[in-house]
Amino acid sequence: MRLRLIALALTTATAIFAAPVPSTVTFNKDVLPILQKRCQECHRPGEVAPMALMNYNDARPWAKSIRQAVLTKKMPPWFADPSVGHFANDRSLSKNEIDTLVAWVEGGTKEGNAKDAPPSREFVDGWNMGKPDMVIEMPNAFPVPASGQVEYQYVILPTHLKEDVWVLASEVRPGDRSVMHHVITSIREPGSKWMADQQPGVVFLPPRGAANRGGVLDGGLGGYVPGQVIRPVSEGPHRATLLKAGSDIVFQLHYTPNGKATTDKTKIGLIFAKEPPKERLMGGNSALLRLAIPAGESNYQLKAVSTVPYDSELVSMMPHAHLRGKAFEYKITRPDGSSEVVLRVPKYDFNWQLTYWLDAPIHMPKGTKVELTAWYDNSANNPYNPDPTKEVHWGEQTTEEMMMGYFNYVVDPGQEIKDGRTRATGGGQ
């Protein structure tokens, strides 16, 4: 309790004595440091944002838009309830940062002295995580049509690894982000019978109705979703995913045609640990694969629960729904009955699929239940709703719905892993 009081006092003192906004705000001295810290991961050439914010000439034409975006807290995108948990990748702006950006715009968008500008932020060309040790790319481009629906596609990519490695970081980069809804990666370990008859490197569609459609594979190496921000490997703790010699990486590819025919060659970069990691990264999912959201329902609730099979530490969460998704909440309940809410997202936004990395891991003994509660708006009040007159069921396309409660946890690297998949159950209100 005493430590909590000290932390609270320090936080309060920081808020009271935060540096005031200067009377004259200039871009080089006051604005550029904020853009470097909060915005340039996306707002730079070759990344997902529609415009760069690297220098004064980049930012000046967008001044009014920047003001509006930060006042409404539309940018940077961050949707976690600040009263629940603390997150290492929280990129929300402080009040002082917002006030500074607004003062710059309202004060005439002054450039200031070039000598006041901080050094340019260094990025690895083409990669946000840092320079990869291995890059694996689809050998053949997949043709994406101009219109229509494209079923989930799959491709198996051999790693040709001769020995086991620990993957410290991974980053998936689509060849054409404009048509990519998501990429999910999985590991097919040696000896797996999953789609054993498929030729590596050739995109394929698993038979509809087959028992193994979608795959029963061995964990994953992250993926790609719109709005995702990759943490540089230097910013994270020493935790890694085991990738065994002779394994393949499987891409699940979801393309969304946008009116213009194109092609895509997605790739993945991997950074290997130089020494055995302190923690082994695992994945779980509290999900519902059968759901029915009534037509016109504005606040329909669904729940799913999964059980963690090992003593572990919770490190991150990523809720996922489609266009009717409204809000999410994660709660853990330990075998002794103690429970706590660990993430609340009161305004879910399908356009930004964010992963929330905890500032400090949360202990989960073996048998801990991870409960996901989700709310959906299938009414006409939802401007993104494709058709509020229809009951909605689970499906892969964005006009259908999903309820996925992804989470990552870590275990001792020496832990024997028999089956890392969590078992989910749940239902609707």
C-alpha cells in the first residue's frame, strides 16, 4: 500500500509540475519531438498512413486536420479505458502534448529555428521491428480481382532451418496493403499432416467443409492487421517463440478487393534471439465460432471463456470483431476465485486492430480462466452496419461477424508443451 501511495504521489506531482506550453510554439522546437515520438511509425514514406509527418513541409498542409484529430482523440488511435491497466505501448497524447499541437496551429504554424529541431528519427528501411535475420516471401504473386469476395487463401512457406531457433520478433508486410484485410501466420512443425498434399509456395484454398479447414497448427508468429504498430525489438523484454528446425510458416491471407485489380506478395521478417530467452511466448484465444446477433439489436452481448493450461504471465491482448463490433472487456479468474478486469475497450474501432501490451505482466496460475465479453451494434444507428435488417452469424467476410479474444502469455522456456491451445466456451445473452 505504501508503494502505491508513493507512486500516486509521484504521478500527481508529475501532472502538477508538467512543463507549461510555451507562449510561442514552433514546429522545430516543440511539435517535431511529439510527431517523432507518437506519429512517425505510421506517418512516413512507405507506411500505412496516407501522408508523411517527417518535417515542417510535410506537416504544414495538414495543420488543421492535426488539430482536429488530436482534440477529438482520433489520433493517435488508442482505445483502452485509462482506468483499467497500464500498457507499455500506450501512444495516447498527454494533455500537454495536445495543448502544444493545438497552440502551434492556432498560433500560425510557425516553423522556428532549424537549429532547434531534434535529430531525425532513424528507421530501418522497410521494417519497423529492426533489421531481420531472415526474410521469407511468397514466391509467386497472388492476383487480387477488382471486385467480389475472395475466400481466405493459404500458402505454405518452408523455412529450411537446420536447427531450432528462438524468434525474438517478427513482422509481416503485405505486398499491397490496400487490399489486405489481415494475415495470420502459423507454424507447421515437422511431421504435421496438415495439408500435406499441398505444394509449398503455391496459394491454395482448403476444401470447404474439410475437418482441417483453417488448420490445426502449432502456434504462430504474429500477423498483419490494418493500423497495427510494430514495437522495435529493442523496446521489448527478452521473450521469444520457438521455431523448430524444418518447420514451415503458413500464411492465412484475407484479401478485400477495392475496385482495382492488383497483385500481392506478402513476406515475413524474423529476428532471432542470440541466446536462450528468459520467457517463452505463447498464444491463446477466447473465441466464439458460432454466434447469432439479432437484427436491429444495438447492444448485443456475447461471452467466451478459455482456460490457460500452464502457470504463466499474461502479457498482451488483442480483441477482434468486424463492422458491428462495439466494445470489449477481458477478465481473468484464477483457480482460487480471485478475479480482475485486465482490459476494457469501450469504443472498439474495426479500422484499428490494436494489440495492448501490458506494462507489467499479470500472473495466471494453471487453470486460470480468461473471459472475454463483447458487445455488438447490429442496428441502423451503426453507420458501418452493412444491413441492420438481417441476423448476423459467424463468418470470414467483413459483412459477417467474429468474436476473437486473442491474448499472449509467457511460460518458462523449459516448460514441456503438450498442447498450448486454450479451450474456449461461451454464448450470447
